[in-house]
Amino acid sequence: MVTINNVLDGVILKLSQTFPNADIYGEEIKQGLKEPCFFVKLFPVAQDKEFGRRYKRYHTFDVHYFPLSTEDANVEMHDVAEKLYDTLEWISGPHHGSKMTHEIIDGVLHFFVSYDFHIMRPKQNYPKMQTLTEEGFIKNG
């Protein structure tokens, strides 16, 4: 079964493969970060029951990018956003990214992507009935 950490690890792996010179943080950013770097924030995960053991799970990420450049920061961030659209379209699993958007807020690129997919809960093993005694008769009539 796919876990929340599997999806988070898949996003971080794709980022590290595409941007090998950038640090990638999966938790809160500590002081002293070195640009360029990414911070991968997972929004609250949601799940809906669909039928029986089948559920739909929603994983939404806000990938922050802190640029290296101070003079051409917007150009750099838009270039990174272009790469992110391709990079995060598929992660391990395979899981398909959807609802991709980006914006620049206060000098930081925010790239939003969702990985929504179905999961199947394991089948419960209930004890089987041991014996059944049935009595009956036929009415003549």
C-alpha cells in the first residue's frame, strides 16, 4: 500500500535528480539555508471513501524554490517552474501530478502539484462460521 511518506519521498527524489546542485528540505527550513534550495511542504492529506475497501486519497504539495540570483531572480524562478512542470508530472509509483500551478510570492517560487489516486484497504479476515444446524419440515396441504 502507498503511504504518505512514499509520495513525499517520490517528490523529493525527482527534485534531487533534476536539480542536483540544490539542497532539498522536506521538513521545516532551518536557519542558514543556502540558495538555491527547495522546501517541500505537504498540505493536509485528505481521503474519501468510495466503495467497499476503495478510497481516493489526495496529496497536495507546495514546492518552494529559493533562487540563487538576486538580480534576475524572477527569470530564474520562471525557468525552474518550467522544469518543475515536466519533472513533477510523474513520480515513482507511478503517480501522476495534476492541478499544477505556480506563482512568485515575496521572492520565492511556489509550485503547487497534487497526486490523487485510489487506494485499496486490505481485506479483513472475519472468522468463519463453524457449524450450522438447520431444521425444517414440509407442510402437506
